[in-house]
Amino acid sequence: MLMWLVLGCAVKSGVTVLKMDQQYAEMNTAENRRAQFEWAMAEEYRNKAKEEYASSQFEDAELLAAKSIEWMSKAQESASAETTKEDTP
């Protein structure tokens, strides 16, 4: 029974970590990297999520991966807002 619980947690957090990696691959652009603080936070959460997943801390990995995704979205929003400001005369 315990094995099924651990396996379920591993799969659920694994899906979240995979989603995080896919979003990172899509959003890792020069424009998004212009939001330096937000992008640095996203990368730090991403690195920590991978570390926690590797050490079988599945719940922590899932939470950190979600935070990384959140910061990637913030970086994209911030970068697009910055681009809009620069385009305005």
C-alpha cells in the first residue's frame, strides 16, 4: 500500500516537473530574460525543484515546480510590459 502511495506521488510530481521543463523550453527567450529578477527566480525554483525530485522529496518538488512556472509567467508579463513601454513614444 505504501509503495502505491509513493509511486502516485512520484508520478504526480513528475508530471509537474515535466510541465515546468516544457514551459522553460518554450519561454527561454532573450525577451523573457530581460526581466532579470523574475527569470532568475524562475530558474532558482526550477533548479531546486529538480534537486528535490532527485532526492525523492516529491511534494516539495511539485510545489517548487509550480512556483517556477508562476515566475516564468511573471517574467513573460514583465518583459512584454517593458517592450510596450519602450515602443510608446
